[in-house]
Amino acid sequence: MADSTAHVTWSGSLTEGGGTIESVGSGVFESLPVSWAARTGEAGGQTTPEELIAAAHAACYSMALSHGLAEAGTPPERLETSATVTFVPGTGITKSAITVRATVPGIEEPEFLHAAQTAVENCPVSKALAGVPEITVDASLA
């Protein structure tokens, strides 16, 4: 079991205020500004919860796909994964779209596509996003 921790401060109202992700338990990064304006695309230089979810989803998916491919005897040489999380004010997160381009020696495309779909179903972040109406995967071999 592993716990992950983040510490955030916020000042002011939702729309006029702002916050800072002060630190994370690993110490890998600290002091990331976050705001409502960034969430709605109005402010640059700040992050959003959705951007952090996208990073988590892309990383988790890559790990799940790498594991599945290795278990099947075809470990990947390289996975290039991105995730785009769509946020609609007043509604919430409506979509997470994963794109992966992979170099996997010795695998045929149908087996790869099956592994790519299985990975999204087994990724813990995908499971945490179960309430999101749409999670998609666009997978291809390089």
C-alpha cells in the first residue's frame, strides 16, 4: 500500500481567488499556481486539476499498457502517451482522451489494439474516473 499526498492553499472565491499546490509528498515538485481562470482557459502559466488528472491518466495508462504487453511476452520499446481531459464549467469532466503511439517488436496490430483497450480498463486512474462519461483510446503502432 502507498499513500500519495499533496498540500494546497487557496485564497478568495472560486472565480476571483487562486491557489497554489504547495508540495507533494514525494517532493518532486512544489509551488504550482492553480486558478479558476486557468480552468476555463483564460489564464496561462497556471495549472488546473484537469491538467494534473491528464498527466496522471497518461502516466498510469502507460504503466498499465507496458505491463500488459510484457505479460504477453512483447514488452514495448517505447510508448508515447498523451491524455486530454475535457472540463465543462457547470458540468465537470466530460471526457478523457488517451492517444498512444507505440514501438512494440514482435506484435501484430490486432493484439496491440486489444492490449491498448485492456490497459485503459485496468488502469487505476481510469477506474478512478469511472464517473466520466467518455474515456477513449486512440492507439497505433509506430
